[in-house]
Amino acid sequence: PVGVHDNLFELGGDSLLAIRLLARVRKAYGVELHPAAFFKAPTIAELATLVELRLIEDIEREAQTAETAEDSAP
């Protein structure tokens, strides 16, 4: 059986499959990941961590933008 900790490339996947997977991630979560990131972390578990970190970064960036807008409002 294949699990979340299995390496895509060791299972016979290739760069085209990796790109397709990243496109699905982008569509499902609105997260853009550079293909090099997936090649460094080629398991579903590692990909999930990258997506989670990117979502947290986006939330923090939006919060900072909102705080800046509030501080500059009269």
C-alpha cells in the first residue's frame, strides 16, 4: 500500500506528475508552490506541511496589512 510518507519519485512518479499535483494543490487551496519545493519534499506529508506553512504565512501577511491599515486610519 502507498502512504503519505512514500516518495512520489521512488514510486515511479515523474516531474510531469509532480507539476500536475501542484496544480491540484493550487486549485484546491489557492497556494502557489514552486516545483523545486516539491522536489525537495516529495511526499504527501511533506507537501501538506508546505501548504500549511504557506497558508499560515498568507494569514499573517493579511493580518499585518489590516493592522497597518487600521493604524493609518484617522
